[in-house]
Amino acid sequence: MERLSSVDICRGIAIIFMIAGDIPAVTVVGSIKNFAHLAAPFFFFIAGVSYELFVISRIERHNSSIKIAIETFWKAIILLVITQGIFFLGVLLFPSRYSIGFNSSVFLVIAVGYLLSIFIPRKLIYQIPIIIFPFLLSYYFNNSIPSMLFFLFGKSFPLIPLIAYFFAGRAIMIFYETINDFQMKNENILIFSALFIAIMAISFQLFNIPYTITTRSEILGFLLLVGIFICILSLISVYQNKIKEYDFFLSPFERAGRIALSVYFAFCALTLVIFPYLNREFIGNFDPEIQIIIYYLSIIMILLITASIEKIWRKVDYKFGLEWATRFGSNYLTKFTIKVFGIKT
């Protein structure tokens, strides 16, 4: 199955917005930071879509369900080992910024999504309960979260209920598969999602429901955001080839999306080492208007530099990057597991 550029574009948009929200700024830089908290749920959603495309590609290669499950398991383990290893390194180098223990992160949520997907059948009737259950669980505990479960609910990227966005991505891709539209070109879905967003937005206004960063962890906010995500994915899928300036506007996001894991952790290193120094020694001395300009220029530069690196890195198949490590490692360990345990696939 060929790689879908629309999925890479959406992943690139999500990762750039996540970076925009994490860039340390010494002044109020505008509305983009207010929208940055939408990026992580979007990233989870696209991760769910990508996982389903991965499964479809393996089925097209006539891989058995057992082999797919083993490869999924190793993808999750490698992702957990890499991300937790980086956090452990952060504890050693920057003890004031990181705490000892199992750290929650964007990639922890995705890894758990992989592990749960091994046991959940690829049918909408099974996906819907797993989407709803995290919100019921979160509502049940509410403000009385047991200390031993605080890790699941109370971190920057709480596993519960944000895992629901991953399975929402799986569900929409399963739906596309049922209507035999792997390229996601059905305009009716675009129209329906746009109407759904309008209804949800009107409901928020009529009932005076405020939208804050915590709303993404509530069922109404979840429904609104998933509608927006489906609309964005469908819009890009339907119209990307009809956009005259596609290469200029969307190609950089597509390239960033192909190396999103590597880009994010490279940026985390910059936020720890480079950005604080620049803010303290240089940018903090500028007028607020200049600081805002520098902030937006930084986002553009990160996007363009990322796109340039991807274009060169692609020639060696992204060797030694996180994407390469996950893909190569899971493939090798899957073959090793099947050989050692004599599993028939």
C-alpha cells in the first residue's frame, strides 16, 4: 500500500503546532499558543489512522494476525524504551526539569494504543466502546484520583482519556476501509464532518460551554475535536492534488510528518539547551513586538529546516532516526521471536 501524503501532512501539522506550543517565549506571543494544545490530540488521532494503515499494508502482504500482533508489540516496546530512555537521560542531565520515574508523554499514549490494539478486533462495534470507556473512567474518578493511578490521569499527556483519540483515528480509517476508500476521497465525509463541527460549535455557544485546555479531556470537547480532525484529514485528502501551490504550502508539512518522532525529540533537546540561553542572553532584551516576530520566524525556520533535512535523510532511509529504529527494530525482533518460539505464521 502506497504511503498517503495526506496523513504525513496532518502529522506534520500536528508536530509543528506541538513545537510551537513548547517554544519557550519571554512574552505573550499571540493566539498560536492557545491552539497548540489541540496538536497532541491531533497527533494521537493521526497515529491511530497510521496504525490502521500499517495493519492494512501487512494484510495486503498476506501476513497472519499473529505476525501483525508480534510486530505491533515490538513497535510499542521499542517506542517505550526509546522515549523512557530519553527521559532517564533528562533526569541525569537536567534533574530540575525531570522527575525520576515512568514519565508520561505523547509517545507513551501511542505505545499503549499499539498494545491495546493487539487485543481489540478491527471492527467499529469494538472500537466505539474503547473510545467511550476512558471518558467514563475519567468521570468516575474525577477529583478523587488514587495516588497510584495519578500517573494515568494527571500528567501533561494523561493516558486516560487521551488514548480515545488514538482509537478514534483507528475507527475512521476502519470506516474508510469498509467503504473501500483507502485514499479518503469521499467528499460526503468532508461535508458531514463540517456540519457536525458547526452543530457542536453552536452547542458550545448556546450552552455557554467554555473551551480550555482541559476540555480536550472531556467528552464534548473530544467530539468537537474529532470532528475537526476528520474534517482536516478529509479536506487535505480530497483537495491536495487540486491545490496549485501544493509544493509551496503543504510539502514542508508532509516532509516534517515523515520524521515527526525524530523532530520532536530533537526539538526537546533544543528547548533544554539552546532556547533558554537565547531567551536569557538575547531575545529577552528585545521589544515585545520584536520578540513576537522572532517567535513566528522560529516556527517557520524549524519547519523549513526540518523539510530540508528530511529531503536529504530520505536518501538513506532515515537511518538511525527514531522512525528507522522503530521500523527496523520491530521487523528484526518479529523475525527473531517467530524463529525462537517456532511460531507458525
